[in-house]
Amino acid sequence: MEQVLLLLTTGENGSIGKAEREAVTATRNLVCALGGSVWTVGLIGGTISPAAEQLAGCGAAGFVGVEGKEFAVSRYASDAAAAEALCRAIGAGLVLAPGSSRLMRALGGVAQRLGARIDTHVVGLRVQDGAIQADRWYYRQRIEATLTRAHRPWILALDPGSFPPWDGAPGTASVKRVPLELGPEAQRTDVVGLQAVDTGEQTIRPEAELLFVAGAGWTKKQPDGKTHVEEAAHLILEFVRKTKASLGSSKSLVDLAGEGQAVLPFLTHLHQVGQTGATPRHPKGLATCCHGEEPHVVGWRFIGERRAINLDANCGWARGKADVLYVADAFEVLRAALRLLEGNEHR
Ligand SMILES: Cc1cc2nc3c(=O)[nH]c(=O)nc-3n(C[C@H](O)[C@H](O)[C@H](O)COP(=O)(O)OP(=O)(O)OC[C@H]3O[C@@H](n4cnc5c(N)ncnc54)[C@H](O)[C@@H]3O)c2cc1C
């Protein structure tokens, strides 16, 4: 029988977010597959009761927590101390946690202190012949591996976006507080606030239903022999705003800035999808004016349904990389789509 602990950190108002609720689903399913194991939720934060109430019906045997204003912020020393205290209080053999930036910073140190082993970027969990199998990708999503370990404690950090978020009803729950005095050495780092990269309007939306990818074709000469970069910028931004899609780009398009060519000013390297860019997770994706070359398409590994618009019926997307390819002019398609979206707004 495994003694399972799910470690979660709470946000400003003491509640938990989507990545944390995904980890709840993963833990519930794993414990169910293990049969006979018990699991406990361990909460770390400035306030933790709202999170326990949110998760009242999740099926955990109980809630433990480290609470206090010194645990409200993301700081290695205090988070690692709190996570270690919770693991020891439970005598946890298996520790699951969302791979949030906050916990990813602390968990390596926790593993070292506990004499544990840790695996990160876990995207799948199964039980086979009584042994836990954890899936993850290596080499920029090209090699999928399945890991299992006899060593305990074993810490597993789960990649956000890999499990459906748990959304059961809230209720009442009591949390057993684990006392933890932090010495001054654990509070030397003062967290003064969060600073996000300033990319103008926020167009990268990890939670979006749709990934909208813009390729270099938007800046190329069109059938009338001219470029139409301003209109391209307007169509892309309006479409992304109206559909609340997340904006991605091909490498060629974001690289154009460095080459001094006409570019779309709202695109940065953070938008780049592909082998040397991001591998976002969205249920649907639409590529426009993008050729669909392999180094770009490897970034689409976790996109559920793939569609592309390209003038070229022989582009990369046509070769088994898209579910649907519209052989069409993306300018025309987007103009028509925006007319429809505006029509819907006025109804
Ligand atoms: C080591 C390495 C790593 C790389 N990593 C990445 C990566 O991470 N991400 C990435 O994206 N690329 C990456 N690349 C580059 C990749 O191979 C391609 O060069 C790049 O993806 C091409 O970008 P694109 O499709 O936007 O541009 P292009 O190849 O120029 O394609 C433009 C497309 O737009 C279409 N088009 C033009 N006008 C219209 C219109 N009006 N309507 C519809 N379609 C139109 C054209 O038919 C064409 O297919 C990498 C390459 C290497 C060698």
C-alpha cells in the first residue's frame, strides 16, 4: 500500500488554480488504480482553508497544511521547508505535485533532503502489474519514455495541461496544521512582487481553446505583387481578440524582426512554436500562412485537432500533418471570419 501525498500551493486568496486541480485528477486516478492506497492533500500558503473547502469532495483521506504569511510567497527556502515538513508528517512514499514554477523550484531540494528520487514533466500515470508507470517526453517532445521506480519516497511533478482539471463541488473540510518555525536563514530572500515580460497586449493564453498560428506568409508578396503587413497585423490581432485564441508563430516570422524586414510588432520569440520554440497544449489549432515544416510542426504534438490555411496544396500540412487543410487565401478567410464574428456580436 502506498502512502500518497499531493502537494499543492495556494494563491493569493487561498484557493487553487487549474494546474493544481489537474494534479488532483491525476492523484485520484492513480490511487484508484493502485487500489487500497490512501492519499492526503498537503497545502502550503498564506491561507489554506479556501483550497481545502474547494477540494472537500475530492476523495482525499484528509488535509494537512503549512500556513502563514511567510508561506504566501514563492520562495525556495520557505517552500522547500514546508514541503519537507508535510512529507515527513505524512510519512509519504509517493509525492505528487503540479509542475508549477513555484513547486518546480523547491521540489529538487525537497527530494535531496528526504533522500527521495524525483521525476519531472510527467504527462501520464498508470499502474501495470502493481507498479506505477510515469510517462514523460525527452529531447523536445521527440522521445516518449515510461519510468518506474522501486525507491521511496518518489516525487512526481506533473506537467500542467496533461490531465483534466478536477471540478467537484466544494464543501467543508478541516485541515490539520503542521507547525513550522522558519529560521531567519529561510527568510533572507524578500519577495517584492511579480514582473511579467512586457510584450504589450497579452496574446499568449495557455488556457485558450484555440491556438492561432501566424506564419511568414503574412508578410510575403501576395497575388497582387504587394505585401500587406498592416492589414495582416489587423486581421491577426482582431481574430485573436474576438476568438480569445492564443497566438503562436513560426520561427521565420519572429526571426524577420532581426533581419530588418517588415514585421508584425506584437510577435516575440515567446510566441514561437516548434522544435526551438514552445510546445503548447490546446484542444484545437489553426495555422495560417505557415508552411508546416517538420521543425515547426513538432511543436504541435499536444494540439488536439489541427487545421491549416495555405495557398499551396502541396504545403507540409497536406502531408499528413493537419486534419484539415483549407487551400485558400488566409487574408480572404480571415476577412470573412471577422465579418461573421462581428455579425454574431451585433445579434
Ligand atoms: C534547427 C532548426 C530549428 C527550427 N525550429 C523551428 C521552430 O521552433 N519553429 C518554427 O516555426 N520553425 C523552426 N525552424 C524553421 C522551419 O524549418 C521553417 O523554416 C519555418 O517554420 C518556416 O516558417 P513559415 O512556414 O512561416 O514560412 P514559409 O516557409 O516562408 O511559409 C510561408 C507559407 O505561407 C503561405 N502563404 C503565403 N501567402 C498566403 C496566403 N495569402 N494565404 C495562405 N497561405 C499563404 C505560403 O504558401 C507558404 O507555405 C527550424 C529550423 C531549423 C533548421
